[in-house]
Amino acid sequence: MFNTKSDFTRQDTLRGSITLERVWWDVTHYHLSVAVDIPGQSLSGSNVISYTVLDQHHTMQIDLQEPMEITRVVQNGSELSYEREGSAWWITLEDEQIAGGNNQLTVEFEGKPVVAENPPWDGGLTWETDSNGKPFVANSNQGIGASIWWPNKDHPYDEPDSMRISITVPDDLMAVSNGRNTSTEKNGDGTATWHWRVVNPINNYGVNLSVGDYVHFDEEYEGEDGLLTLDYYVLRENEEKARDQFYGQVTPMMDAFEHWFGPYPFYEDGFKLIEVPYLGMEHQSAVTYGNGYENGYRGRDLSGSGWGLTFDFIIIHETGHEWFANNITYSDVADMWVHEGFTNYSESLYLDYHSGEQAANEYVQGLRAGISNDRPLIGIRGVYYRGSGDMYNKGGNLLHTIRQIVNDDELWRQTLRGLNHEFRHQTVTSPQIETFIIQKAGVPLETVFDQYLRDIRIPMLEYFFRDGELRYRWGNVVDGFTMPVDVTINREALRLTATDRWQSMAWEDEESTVLIVDQNYYVGSFNLLGNQ
């Protein structure tokens, strides 16, 4: 009832739903080849799409947004006909599509992709130069979709199992992408082609194109699954600053995240930080970075607690997405809180690991100032409509609250690690995540999730002292809401098993009684009689 948007278009449905022209085939591999024309700010290339036929059909939906154009489609040597409907392209297949068969299709494309006006929030390409006048180019397209610059099945429910990415740029520049560099060819015409290989499933929006006058340095991390390569690509002018910032923070971050979430999910593809001309984004195994080599979020502490200045926000936050966004990926953008809520929470868990639980608590509590409670965290499925921007800070506070409810830090840690094991390299729905947490933690959280994900109200612990009793209940909540809460009454700590129905317990000292709710719960409280 809170998601009031209703003026969805056919394009919204084609973008956000699993259409008949998508559901019949399972993408298994992409080989994306793209030439970057820097003076013309344009791209051209091809995508070889390998897929398994799930059911017989003769029309395939491929997505590519204006002003980009598909110029040719070929299967088994034959050019295929196609039609465009907005961002959706209908490819008419000539060969019989037999269930269980493995086929391949080549889509050629070209055009001048949308220029990102305010990356990474406004998606597209960024065309800049560094201080030496060298080109500095990168993509950022989480919200608008990968089809803003290359043709693909642009819906998150289906990921390729692996991918090759070949990028042609001027031969005095580097082109960095996901996975590992397998070779670099000098083409003899002033250009070079950089070949990258990803061996794990990858979400479309996480495919990365970064071009610059980069220098490369690296280190290694002895992690839970063995030796992990850590590679860094930064502008030549920033190498010294980058070495100081990256060497000082990446390895400690991996220690914290592997402790809480389990092994880094992409050992085979390695881990990279790549400098880009915008703030940064969670490109899988190729995290992009533009935070100016300083701590905080562009030098600011988003929590106001002071703890946000003890780490580089973009390194920590965007790498947290390797577990929640790239390893565990939403199957519909309506469940984007699974990406952003857990990753927001990863910032405080980093602090917990290195600075202690009190630091983590103060950081989480400080982020509440940024919560607006304007609409639910869960969006509307099938029309590419995400939930509220509160999915970051409120999502993190929801998880922090659940940690208090569970009241067993090792069980909570095993729950977070269990998520990354159970849903490794999968696309998921929010209900799948909710059910797993409920079952693993052994706590009835159904109404808690409904309250914080699907409602906008903050639970209010209503109480009063009268006639030798404390009476209490949850107000401002969904029907049947049940959540324990830790309080102190006259410095005596106890847990109330509160519901939306009035309950009572004996309490004689009414006049001087002070009830304080544990601030680690994202709730309010109100004394109905004003006893204190």
C-alpha cells in the first residue's frame, strides 16, 4: 500500500519482467568485444551469446538502449531479421530451437552511449582526461542497466556462467575489465586489444570497462580458500597515494569480511581495485574506485560518529558487494535491499572486527539520521522498480537489530556465512534470504521482516507503570508483530517478549522507575502515562 507508483509503461514491463522471449533460453556465456573510439565517444563491437534452449521458441529478446544500435545478428552463418521496440530488440530465429540444445548467436552493435551526468547514480559512460591530458574512460550503469552500452539479456534473474571481454583502445592506454587478463594484442594500427576472462557467473551490471594511463601493482592475500591475488590499477600520477591507501586497507578488510561472510567468492578471478573518474562501483572482481585516496566518504563521516573516518568508505563498501550483490544477486531489482542493506551493514562489521563492538554500534546508530522512511525497502516486481533509498541505512539497521534479537554473535556470524554458502553464485529473492535467516538463526522473524521491509513505520514500544505492574506492547506495527527487545529498568537489564498485544509483569517501584530501550534496536519508545 506504500508503493504508490502505478504509471508503469510497457517498456517498464519489458525491462523488468521475465518475458516469454527471455524465459525459453538460459544464457551460459558471453564474449563481449568492444572497440572504444575516444575522440568520437562511441563504441562498436559484438557480443557472442551462448545459450541453452529450455523450451522451443523462435523469438529472442535482446536489450540495447538508445541511442545504441544493433547493426547485424548472425546465427550459423545466416543473418537474422530483427525489430526494435524501445530498448527491446526482437530477434527472429530461423533454426529450430530444440529443448536441451546449446546454441550461439552473434549480435553486432555500435553507437554513442549515454554520457553519465552524475555517475555512478546516473548511468552511462564517463569520458574524462587525467591531469596529463590522457583519456580516462569508464562505465557505471547499476541503475539504468548494462544494456546502456552493450547488448545482452538485461534482466538480473539470468547470469552467464562465464564471460570473455575483449576491449580495443589506443595502444598507449590500458583497458581493464573483470576477471584475469589472458593476453594483450598490439594491432599495428595504433590500438591494442586487452582480453579478460571471467570463470564465475557474473551479473550484467557488474561488467566493467575502465580505460586509462594506468600503472599496475599488486599483492597477495592468504585467505580461507588459499592464495588470493590483489591487483591495483591506478593513474600514473596517483601511484604513491594509491600504494599507501590500498596496501594499508585491503588486506585488513579481507580479514574482516572473510571472518563474517566466509571466503571471498571469486578466488579464480582474483580481486582488483581500479581507479575511475567517478566515486566507484561494485564491478565483480574489478571494484572501481574514485574516493580520492582519503578516508570517509569523500572525506566525510556519513554516520557522524567519528568512526566513518577510520576507513576508506569506497574500498570497504564496494568490496562488501562482492559478497552481497555479486555472489548473492537479486533476481529482481525490487529486492535491491539484499545488495545495499547487507553491504551497508558490512561497514559496521568491518569496524566490529578491527575496532570493537562499541565502535560498530555507534556507527550503525549514527546512520539513522539518513533514514527518511518514505516508502518500503521492497519495490514492485516485474517492472524494474526498486524500493526506497533507505535500503542502505535502514537495511543495515534492520540487520543490526536482528543481531540483537538473535543474541548469539557466533550464531549470527554463521548465519551470514551460511547465506554466502547456500546462495553462492546465485540469483535470489528477498523471501529466500528471509527464510534462510529465520531457519538458521532459529528465531521467528517473519513479522520483523514485514515491518522493516514492507512497511514504513518504526515500531514503538508503548508502556506504562500502574498498580504494581509494567504493561507494554508494540505500537505502530503490522498485525501480529512480535519482537523481543532488551531494556534496562532502574539499571536492571532484562528482555521483554513484546507483541502488538498488551502484556504485563510485576513491578512495584512506579514513582522512580526509568525504562531505557537498548539503542541497538531501531525502534522508538513512549511512556503512555509519563511515569518518569
